[in-house]
Amino acid sequence: MQVFEMVVAIVVVSCIAGVTNNFIKMRKSEQNSHLDPETLDRIHLLEERVQVLERVITDDREHLKRQIDGLGGD
């Protein structure tokens, strides 16, 4: 009987954890839906800037140097 009880306990804990996880995700999405458009635009702009910074940091130095030199114009 001990093994059966342990299996039942594991299943119950897993179900409770799943429900709790879904509840937390739902609450988080509700909070994000209440953000005003200006805040959402600012978040989008910041995400784009982070992507550019990641690309600069991970890019090959020579390729980056050519791009910078190309920005100088004629």
C-alpha cells in the first residue's frame, strides 16, 4: 500500500502544481493586458535596443568594424 499511496501523492502534487502554474500565467497575462499603449511601445523599443546590443556584442569584430566604417559615408 505504501507504493500506491506515494504514486497517488505524486499525482496530486503534480496536478496542484500544474493548476498553480496556469493560475500564475493567467494573472501575469491579465496584468500585461492592463498596460497602456505608451508603456507597451516603450517595452517594444527597449526590446529592439537590447537585440541591437546583443548583436553588437556577439558580432565578429572585423565585420563590425566594416559596418562602422561604412556609416562614415563618402
